[in-house]
Amino acid sequence: MKLLAPLVAVFALAALALGGAAAGQYYLLGVVIPYVAFALFLFGFSYKIYGWAKTPVPFNIPTTCGQQKALPWIKGNELEAPSSTLGVLGRMALEVLVFRSLFRNTKANLEPGPDLSYESDKSLWLFGLLFHWSFLLIFLRHYRFFLEPVPFFVGFLEKFDGLLQITLPTFYLTDALILLGISALFARRVISPKMRYISLAADYFPLMLIGAIALSGMGMRYLHKVDIALVKTHIQGLITFHPEAHVIGATFYVHLLLVSALAAYFPFSKLMHMGGVFFSPTRNLANDSRVNRHINPWNPQIKIRTYADYEADFKDKMKSAGIPLDAD
Amino acid sequence: MSKFVAKPAELAEAIASQASLLTGETPQTNWMETPAEFKPGNYCYSAKPEALNGLGLPHAREWDPAEADWKLPEDWMQRLHVGMKERLGKNRAFKLFMEICVRCGACADKCHFFLGTGDPKNMPVMRAELMRSIYRGEFTVAGKLLGQLGGARKFTEEVVKEWFMYYYQCTECRRCSVFCPYGIDTAEITMMARELLHLIGVNINWVLKPASDCNRTGNHLNLEPHAFVSALESICEDLEDITGIAIEPPINKKGAEVLFITPSADAFAVPGMYTMMGYLLLFKHIGLDYTISTYASEGGNFGLFTSSDVMKKLNGKMYHEAERLGVKWILGGECGHMWRVVHQYMSTMNGPAPFLEVPKNPITGTLFEHAKETKMVHIAEFTADLIHHHKLKLDPSRNDHRNVTFHDSCNTSRGMGLIEEPRYILNQVVNNFHEMPEDTIREKTFCCGSGSGLNTEEYMDIRMRGGFPRAAAARWAKKTHGSDLLAAICAIDRVALTASMNYWVPGMEVSGLHELVGNALIMDGEKNRDIDLREDDLERPTLGPMAEEED
């Protein structure tokens, strides 16, 4: 069920697009749904970010993964236990750009004895990195459709991405890598008993959806070619708020509907880890809580048991034990 | 041997022969359909009404986790819902960690309890899902609409029981958060869960009694002032027998330069008292003007394992007493969770402390700028500074009868970054020091298995299982390097590791860092040192008059 439901959902979305295109619902598929989805994305994303931003961080709780900066002659590890904002920026950059924490990953093995051994396990790091970076580069390549004139980096990316030149049109490396990444991430969820046990439908759905988006996009590029110029005209119309319905190949509408589904789903799902990672207090705070006072906006008034209360209770015992008293 | 755990060979066999997710076997039932089962050894006794009343916590009553009826308040669900909503609005970490996990599984095999039990709900991701599934059902539209398919589930008494079991089967050690790509920290979720459970009177005695006692008497061990002083006196008598040095620690002395606060276990129990001897020798050695307080006689803070309010209440005594005594700054002893509180919470909760000064080592002149806000310095930082400036006369050969390995405590490594200071000291005070395997030390250190207030007899089965990863690493050090002493800078470790080493690695003793410092210190006027602080024979007795020669 956890696997079947998301699979059915993705197929249903694709079928909906094909059916819609066959029925000539180009305005609905090409204009209404993308607008609604984009609005949901913007609203949902901002709402989530706002929700996190307005929630206080009561305590300074970085997870230190290296030596603190304390004594001047012991070198602190600025990237693993940052003492300054610069260090925090470095730590966050490593986390966001190259998945520092996943790079650390180990696999524990229960050995006879029993005993435990640990080995480095970089597979999740590698496939995660392949997937996310390919996705980003592919997204950036799409600026060819979003902007006129085409931004400078697009040509550069295309050239780099198409380095292999094995097909016509030029095959993009990122197309292969994103499929490899997704397949591997999907496979480990299905194959590893641990992963299968913890996975929810909400873990399979985005993988399947993004996989289908990639496949439909590649379909358009390599197999059922669509009129690229018309696609660009259509997208430009949407972006400039002069939307028009266009008759473009059905694959395009499948692609667009799946992308719309992803955009609408994004803010209400685990995909918000994209925004959330920047807010994580165990990573984005400096390990400086003995140097600077971290303020908790709701710091409650708590009545402590004062020394006077204590002495009043134990006065006689303290006196006979020779402990000095304030009362004397 | 405890009746709450099988014999070591039997438990070893049970772990080795298990068929679980740890060994690649899929459990029979989905986790949502697997209820918590309470058996002797796998749960802590419920908190006594006195303990709850002592702290002003609600719904005090007698109840037993092993019985079906937990006598929950009728509106338990409402209380938990409201409590959760309040905390989601007050704590970004909690809200974020409910929403952004992708279940990548990187944390799954990082938890010592999962490695020791194979129980799927001990995978940190799963432990968090126990709460997230309720969060989705109570607070998200998708969860309400999709139910189980959306990762949500019904809020039932079974869930409360499961929370009690698994949020008291987490030691808040934060090892999982090192490996999480978003830094999701299960300790934060466990803390919230424990706070929520207090709202309906579901809690354990071994956390609440010490917290309540600490509030009343100043320490977890419930030592009233005279008893605390006589415990110190008896340590000093032993210390004089061993070294010939007479020490009278100044108690509640106004106008001292430094207030020294350490876990009360160092004043009372073996082997912590040997660490206390080390502190006392050190202070005598350098002529420190210090005092020990009976009112603030606890470094540890079981409030950390209770709620942020109780944590603040207990921690408040430190500054309160420092101000009353008129000291300049505070020196803190060896303790793990104490330092999580002092380093990450104290100044936020109870600061600022303008009546104190930026700590300055009176012997070396070092200004401890890294503690200029809290005005509290860790003893390992202090001693490392002394050694670095050649202010201590040390003879590391007095520890030659020992082969030492070092256990980083969870809180000082992952909640502070105090990693090299103790190693620097060890290298100066012992000649035989070897590390345990790389994946089990520093920021990747394993919990002793009994942290966060779970160090209780009736929980022995789970404690020995949770202590297994650390024990396996210690056993490796014993086999590979001949290590026979596990040094730690944590009072809970000193007690908990003693139990788990006796169980898993016979022949491995446990000590504090400053016990070894104390052994190595060459004291003016000492007698022949032919035994160490725990009265074991030295390899080569050293002659006392050595100090006189130097004079």
C-alpha cells in the first residue's frame, strides 16, 4: 500500500494529463493548473518558512562535531564546532552544498561474539549528492525557457552537461545522473529491510513523481520531440501574465502537470527539508554560549529554593556540623 | 548480579542470535501495530507521589507501568494536545524536527539502544516517528485526511505507553544528530516527550526523586548539609592515609575566589570519590582559594531530564550561591549532562551574572575569555591550562600500573566540544594511554547506556544492552592495547560504566580523569606513595621526600 498508492497517484496524474490533452483541455492543463500549483507553492513555502522563522529558538543547542574554541593553544574546529558567524556559514555551506553529515555515515555490523564493527558507508551521500545536484543543474538549464535573453550560465551549463556528445540532440549527463540517483535512492528504500520498515508513502511518492518528471522531460527531448519554440512562447506567456492555450505535444502536458503536482505538494511534505535545513538550531548556531548570552524570549520566571529557605530548614544541623550560617 | 538482567553469557547469546532489523530480518508486524510490552528489566519504576509533589508536577498517584491501567487523568489526550501545540509554538527545533525528516535512515544504526536491542523503535528515526505520527494526525490536514497512508495514527493510550517506553529508552546522547543531514536531534524530541508526559503524570522515579531531592537538600543524593560535610571529611581521612596530606576543604566560605561545584556522586560513591580526591589534591597543590557549597552541592541537573522549568529551577542555585558567597567565578567538576546545562543553557536561563568576574586562573594568569559570559570554567580546561604553563609537579609513572583508555561523555563532546583538553591532561599524567576505535570516540562517542536518568537497578536489561556498544569498544581496547582502566569525565559514566564493564568487560575498571591527575601529583610533604588513590599498589613506589629534594 505504501508503494502502490504513490505509484497509482503518479500514473493517475500522467493519465489525467494525457486525457486532458486528448480532450483539448489545453487552457486547463497549460494555464489554470500551473498557476494554481505555483500559487500553492509560493503560499505554502512562505507559510512554512514564516512559521519556522517566527517560532523562537529558546536555547543555543549546536551539536558540536569537533573541538571547541576555548584555550588559545588548542585549535578549535571552526567547521564542526564553530565559534563565530563565519564558522557557522562555513559549516552550513558544507552541509547544504556537499552534505557534510552524510559524508560521515557509517554502517554498524553485528559480528559474532557478539561484537560490533563499523565501516564507512558513503553510498547515501553519493547518490543523494548525484540526485540533488543533477536536479539543481537541470532546473537551472530550464532557464532557457523562463528568461529571454537566455541567461549566460545556461549556455555554459549546457555545454558542460553535454560534454559527452553521444546522441543528437546532445545527451545531458545530468539526465543520466538524476535517474541513477533516484533509482538508487528508491532501490535502497525497497531493498534494505530497515529502509522499507521506516519508509512511508510520503517517501516513495516524491521519488516516483520526480522520476516521472525526469522521464517525461527526457521523452520530450530525445523521443517524442515537441516544438521547443512554442514551449518557450507558452512559458513566457505564463511568466508575463499573458497566458494563452497552445497545442503542444501531450508529453509536454504530462511533464507540466507532474511539475505542477510537485510544486503544489512540495510545501506540505518532507521536501521542505530544502528550506528547513537552514533553520536547524543544531547546525546554524555558533558554539559560543559561554561567551555570548543566548536570549530565550519566553524565559519563564521560576522560583528557586533560595539559600535562605535552605538555611532555615537545616540551621541546627548546619550549626552542629560547624558550617557557617548567614543567620549568625 | 542483578535479577533484572540475564547472565552476561545469556544476554551475549541473545544479542548474537537475534533476528531483527539490525541483522537484516524484517519484523513480523508493522510498527504501528506493535504495542509496547513491559517486562522486568525493560522499564523504570513510576515516580512516587512525593517526588512529583516536591517539584509541583501534576497528577501525582501510585501506578505501575506493568499494569494495564495507568490511572491517567480523564482528559489526558486534551492535555497532551494542548501541551504539544504550546511547545510547537515555543520551540523551533521541535516544530522543525516534526516536519523536515526525510527518513533517509542515516541515523538508524547510530543509537546504542538499537545496537543493543535490535528493536526497530530504537532507531532514532523511528523514535521520532512515534511522535511525528501523532503530530500529523493532530495538527496537519494531510494527516487528518489520509490517516495511516499519510503517516498519521490515532492517539490512544497505547501511544502513551509506547512514548513512555521509548522516550525513557533514549539517553538524549545526540549521537544520531551528528549523522543527520539536517541535524535533527532526537534529544530535543525526547525532552519534549518527557515534558508532555509530565502533564499527565507519567514519569519515572529515578529522574524525579533526585531532582526533587536536589531542590530540597542541594544534591541528587539527598545529603543534608551535615551529611555532605561528613562525606567529604571521610574522603579527606582516606586521602591523608594514602598521601600523608591533610586537607580540609573550605565549606560555604564567603569571599573565596572560586566556587567549586561538582556532581554530588563525587562526594559519596565509589569510584567518584577518588575523583574528588584528585580535585582536592590539585587545589591543595596550587594553593587555590576556593570553597565548596552544601547548598549548591550538585553539579548535575536532573532537571535536564525532566523539563526546562525544573532544569532552570535547579540550575538557578549556582549563580544564587556564587553571589551570596561573593566568589569571583565558578569552577565545575567532571560531569557530562551538568556541562550540557552549564554550557548551553545556564546563561540563557539564569544569566547574566554581573556579580561575577571573567574567570582568571590565579596561578597562570590565564583569562578564560571563552567563559566570559557564564563565568564558569570546566576543570579539564583549568587543569590543562595549569599543565600547559608548567604549574603542576607531575609524575606520570605513578599511573604506570594502569593502562588507560578514554571515554568521551556524550554531552561534553557533542554539546560542548570538550574533546582535546582531557586528552592533553591524560597524556601528561599517564604513560600508557590508548584510544578506543575511531568510530566510538570524540563526537562519535557511545553513551554508557544509562544516561539521562536511567541508571536504575530495575532497568538493568536495557542498560546492559544499551551499554553494549561502548563495552564492545572498551573490550577492543583491552584486547588490542591491554587497557584496564576506562577514564571518563562524567559522574553518571563512573557509576554506569562500572556496572557495564563488570558485566561485559571484567577486569576493566572505571575512573575519573582527576583521579589520575591526583595519582600523578607530587605533593609537598607527601609520604611514600606506594598505593594509588583507590589503594591499589603502584608498579614502582615513589619516595615521598622527592618533594623535599626539590625544596
